[in-house]
Amino acid sequence: MHAIRIGMLIGLLACLPSPHQRIEVASQPSLDQIQRVEPAARTIADTTDQRGRWAILDADRIPLGSVARTLPEANSSVGYRGPTEALLLFDQQNIVRSIAVLQSHDTNEHVDAVKNSPEFLKQFQGLTWGGKLPDGSTPEIDGVSGATLTSLAMAGGILSRLGVATGSLVFPKTLTLAEAQTFFPAASQIQGDRMAVVRDESGTKLGYLIRTGALVDDEIGYQGPTSALIGLDLEHRLLRPEIRHSFDNEPYVDYVRQERSFWKRFEGLTLEELAAFDPPAEEVEGVSGATMTSMAVAYTLPKFATELLADEEWKTLGQTPFQKQLHTLQESIQTTRLSDADIATLVALVLLPLLIRFGAMRQTWLRRLWLFAVWLVIGLYAGNLLSLALLAGWATSGVTWQLALGLVALAIVSVVIPPTRRGNPYCNHLCPHGAAQQLIRPSSDSRRKWKLPSWLSRPLGFLPAMTLLLVYLALLIRPATDVSFVEPFHGYLWHLASWSAIAWTISTLAIAFFVPMAYCRLGCPTGRLLDWLRLKGTSHQISRMDLAVVGLLIFACGYRFLIR
């Protein structure tokens, strides 16, 4: 019975639509949006360049640079509830000059904190295409305190937008089997269009085939760039490269094709050696009669190797699905950020079972000290509280655990233990708002204790369940609804919360000063949800809450898949 109960909750979450529409093609920004980053702009180009940027001009038709939107590249960079889109302003040298937030599906307080943080936005100024600083180094991006997920997700979207394009409008032609057979005569199949694994009839891997034009297309010879075809053996050493396509004049291109000594400088190099190859230092001389064409190729090859080594597709090329998932997990672990707030939360999660195991929580003074630490550290310092807005956002948009490891660990402990171990550690020991109410609750014989009459306390007992119902229906019908206001938890992000959110938090504590645990018992929908999930002696029985959830699940399935 309890397993069915958990399955129904999973079903309800699965029925919730995403709060944001996935954008697959960038649309031209409006002039008003552009003037937020470049007030002098008066004209926008109708079409984009090969990197998806719109050129902008001033009133005298003088070029000012270009602008780009971070979606759709930023689709996978999710904050609390979805991606945050930014507008990037580039100067004439393709260096980022300014950034503005266009739109976001995260909560207003977090988005406003990012918008109002010039220090955060300034971190991207000066970045070149490829997400590097002019000296070639990679910047260390710091998030906005109190809006870590929103700001770092936006940063990830910006860096993705500045990253290497997966294709080229200049050299769009995909790889062919015939091309692979020029390097590997036994080739019978290739897997990939810009970089491919080459195999024989038995499926044995022979090597790799890559086209440089998919990664580098901006080294100009006499009249344009040149794309080469690269074969690599199983040790990632170069076989003799071949020119695939060039915008230079054919006589010059043919001279380069036939110059054996020119290509011999690159044969046998590993990708790492090729990436470190410096044509002037290596005294590479151009092919006689085709100097500019050949030198363009000489500079293209090291750039190609550098870009390839950083390319995510190359890192997993030829791997099995399991190996790719393992690689993705390793990359995620390497990019995990561990802030002081995360460390504090993780320490609390480790200490709690030890204190309970050795009976420390039975000591009144130690328990009160623990509750005060939870309120101060996890609440006011870290701002790590569970809420319906957070849980719904993660259910529909994914969990960005690399950006908030402490909060994710807290959520896992809080959601997993109640259905499996009968306890409710979050409500009893880890919720800052609950800890504050426990600290200020009046004793049984206190003169300030108020006892609510039954005609008021009985209907108030249904308030958390009704709040759960209304919040779910709102998110089902209008996915972008901001439901953070129904709970008083935003006030713990005091340095960015609105005055109304702080007042809502204080008012619930003021009531709890007279009515013991007032919000926890009579108002908290998150606590009611965790209590419904908790394994208890009556879990085998069907409750009114179960029947309500069955009805809600039937309605959600019908609305989501038949009506919507």
C-alpha cells in the first residue's frame, strides 16, 4: 500500500509540464532589448553571421558590434525552475563587452539578485569567442550569494553560447565512407558526421576520421579558409592529412596537396603534440607558389587539435552508452562546486545521525543548541530550505546538483527517509523554520500559550492539504506560476528577499510564539507532504488523503494527455 502511495506521487510529478518552453531557434532581439546593453544602437541586421550573432549599427550606420542570445544553447543550464536567457554584446573584435538578463523561469527574487549584481555580470566582460580571456586562460566564475543556482546556471548558459560550435556553415558537408577508405582501405562503416569512428566488416575499430572545417573555419589564405580531412590511428596519431575543401584558387590548393614535405611535418604527431605545434617556432615555410594557402593550413591544424581535445563529442566518441554515462558523471563530479554553505549543510547531515544514535538529542540544552545552529546556519546563512516551488522545479526541469550539493543532499535525506525508516528528520531536526518554532514555543503551563478553539483549529487542519491541491493545480494548468509565496521560506534569503516575504516569515513565527508550532501543524504543505510519505503503523490503511491523491492523479493524467 505504501509503495502504491509513493508511485502515485511519482505519477503526479511526472504529469507536471515544464514551466518553460524549450527554444530551439534563436529569434532576433528587439531594439529595446539591445539598447539595454548598447544605448547607441539604432539598427539591427536582418540575418545572423555564422555564429548566430546580429550586427548592430548606430544612427550614422557605423557598426557597433554584434549581439547574441544564449538560448537555445543554454537550454540545458537549469537553475531552480528553468534556464535564464541573457543577451551578449560583442565588440568588433568579437570580445564580450556587456551582458543583460533577457528572461528567466526562476523565482523573481533570484533573478532580481542576478540583475542587480554588477560584479557577477562583469565577470564575463572581456571573454573571447570560446569562453576564454584574451590571455587564453579560463575565468573562474563566482555565483551571486543567495541566488547561486540561478546565477551559475546563467553562467553555464553564457559559456555554452561562447563555446565551440558543433558544426560549420562554411564547411557543412558530412563525412563519407569513401573518404574513410582513403585512410583505411578495409573500412566498411563510419559512425559520425563531423568526427567518426571507422570500423571494418567485423566491427573492429580501425581509427578515426575528422574534418577540421567543423571545428575551425576562420584561418584565411588568399581568398578564404581551407578544411582538411584528418585520419587518426588507434593511438590518436595523425596519418597524412588531406585537403578536403578550400575557398582558395585551385592552382594554389593543388600545389599544397602535392607538396609531400609540407605534410610530413605533421604526420605521426599525437593530438597533444599537434595542439602545441607552433608554425613559426617550428620554422614551417609555406609551399612555394601557395604560401598563404599552405600557412593557413599550418595554423588551422594546431587550432583544430586544441578544439578537438576540448570537444565533448570527441571525449566520448566510440564509447558504449554506459561508458558515455560514466564519462558524463565524471565530468559532473569534476565541475561540482562546493561552497561554505554546502559544507555546513553536509556537516549537519553527518552529525545528526551520530547525535541521535548516541542519545545526545535527549539532552535539552544540546537539542536547543542544535536547533539554534540549524536556524542560524542552514537557515539564515545557507538559505537551504525545502519548498514546494523547489521540489516542483526540480521535478519538471531536472536537478542541478553540481551547483548546490548541500541543498540536494538535504532534499534526498528529507524525502527518502520518511517512506523507508518511519522518521521525519527534516521536520524534526533540519528545517530552520521548524527549529525556530521549537525554540520559541510556549510551554504547556506558559501564560502566553493560546489554545485555539476547535471550530477554528479543525478547519485549519485541512489548510496544508488544500494548499498542496491548489499549488499542484496551478502548476498543472499554468506551469510558469510562481508558487514560492505560499510558504514563508523565502524570507531566509534575507539579503535578496522582498519585504513582503520577510514579513510573511516573521508573522508565522510571531503566531508560533503564542500557538505552539502553529505553522508546522496548521499551515505547512511541505511538512504535510512528508508526513503523508512517512512510513507508520497505519500505512497499510487507505486514508482520505490517499483517495484525494487518486482523484487528483486521474484528473492530472486526463488533463495532461487528453485535454492539454
